[in-house]
Amino acid sequence: MRAKAGDATGALTAYAGLLPHVLRLGGPDHHLTLSIRYNLAYWQGETGDAAGAVTAYAELLPDMLRVLGPDHPDTLTTRHDLAYWQGKAGDR
């Protein structure tokens, strides 16, 4: 709901608070854990931290490749968003 209300910082904080619980319950390779990490990277960028988003996506991508494979839609989206935020951060 925070994200839909335009509260990027609130969304980032909420996902950051959720991650330790999902890690504990599902582990690092659980699809929900990967999804939350993806959302953390996204909202990090949306709060104005493009370089932080790049770092988060770059750390997430190898796990997506390993767990889901190179052709999974979530892996492809992660790869796309990494490139997008690299452009926003000035890495062309």
C-alpha cells in the first residue's frame, strides 16, 4: 500500500523489515526471498539511490541465475532493471 500511495521510502523500509523474517522461514533461495530482494533494489532506486539499486541488482542477479535459470522471466526482469539503473547511475 505504501508503494501505491507514492511512499517509496516507506516501501523500502517495509521490505527491509520483512527480509530477515522471510530469510529465516524460507531461506536465501526461496522465491519470496528473491522477490523481496528484487523489490528492495527497485525501491532503493526509486528513493533516488541509483547506485545502491545497481549494487543490489548486481548482487541479486547471480542468485536469480542460479536458482531460476537464465531464461526465467524474473531473471530477465532483474537483468533488465540492472541495466536500467546502471544507465540512471551514469554507467553507460
